[in-house]
Amino acid sequence: MKKALKVWVLVGQLQKVARFRLEGTHPMDNTASASHAWGVFGAMSDHLSGRWVNTTLNRGVGALHVMIMLVVVTRYY
């Protein structure tokens, strides 16, 4: 149980960092806006394309988070 919880927290942190890197928002900031996407997405100053890329990647990371948790839960219980 403790191990599964550690993995859950770690993956959650990775998800926050990934979102931070993509959107340029602070990991603790819940109001993540895609309007100030920087880095690779800074080149796409088009508001909609930046938002589309960010939400798609966030969904992907979220799905990965759930899949990892399912594997951990089924493995350790």
C-alpha cells in the first residue's frame, strides 16, 4: 500500500511538471492558461493551436497516470 502511494505521488508530481513545462504555469497554479505557452509552443503564437496541443498532451499524461495506477494496483494487491 505504501509503495503504491509513493508511485501515485511521484507520477502526480511528474504530471504537474509536464504541465508546467508545456504551459509555462507554476505547478502549484491551478488556473493553468495555455495563452502563454512558451518554448516549442511559443513559436505557435496562434492561441487555438497552442491550447489544442496543451490539452491533448495533458489528457495523454492524465491517461498515462491512470494506466500506471491500474498496473500498480493490480500488481501489489
